[in-house]
Amino acid sequence: MKNRLITFAVFLSLLVVPAAAHAQGKIGLININGAIGTTQEGKKAIADMQKKYQPRQQELQRLQQEMQGIQDQLNRQNPPVSEDEQRRLNRELEDKQKVFKRSSDDAQSDYNADRDEVIRRIGQKMVRIIDEYAQQNSFALILDGAQIPIYYAAKDVDVTAEIVKRYDAANPVAEAGTASPAAKPAAAPASKPATPKP
């Protein structure tokens, strides 16, 4: 029901947009999640998260290998495993499966929370840059093409690459071991939005 209302509201807004676009400006598209992940800050955050979660991933892989080893012992035919040994191995396997599931769920939950924080932090700054860019370049509307179904859009309305370029200019990321340079001003307004490379 909620999705239908959102779709209906978007449909109504799109009916009004052509008249507004002629009167006030252009329409642009952005893939906000793609843009966040493409910025230098986004790439660094992703690399930092991968480094942070690598030990937990290695621990989960170790547990998986142990569970596979127990499963192999249970499936072994020559020599056959005794009933007592089978019960012991089944209990051990169940215990490891519980630990694996709990550890996996916890790691996924923590990773999602960290990822959402990165998206929120970078997204807030990016929205300000989109707003400035839209005003400087006479856009009446910029939509997130990944959130709203777009059935056709000319390539020159996609502003993702230009927004990433401006974001990186306004939010430089220091390389490892160097001091962060002072933020540079955003690039001068472009006369035409940049076309992203496929």
C-alpha cells in the first residue's frame, strides 16, 4: 500500500514536471548510492570497513572449515564412525552451527550499521552539493534514478559524475600518512552536466 502511494505521488509529480521544467529549468538524474560509493571519501570508507571486518570474516571462514571437517567425518564410510562418535560429532556440529549463525548475524548487523552511518554522513554533505549544483545550473528537479522507476532518460541528464567530482573537490580525503589538505571550493558551474562514463 505504501509503495503504491509513493508510486502514485511520483506519477502525479511527473505529470506536473514538464510544465515546470519548461518554465523554470532542466531535470536531472543521479544515482545517489553509486555516487556515494564513487567519491574518494566513500572509497576510503569502504576500504576501512573491509579492513575492520576482515578478522571477523576470517573467523567465520575458519568456523565453516571446521563444520565442513566434522561433516566429512560424519559422511566417512571407511572406517565407519561409531554411534557414540556420531552423536558427539553431531552435537559438536550443532554447537558450531549456532556459534556461526550468531557470529554471522552479529557481523552483518554491525556492518550494516557502519555502512548506514557512512551513507548518512556522506549523503548529508552530498545533498548540499546537489542543491548548489542544481541552483547554479538551472535545474528544476534532480531525481534519484535508482529509487524511482525511470523508463527513459537522455544521457546528458545524468549528473552523477559531476556531483562526485564536485563532492571530491569540496571534501578532499587525505592519503594514508598525510595531513588532510584544506577543503577546496567547489568547481565553477558547468554550462552542461557531465555525461557519466559507462
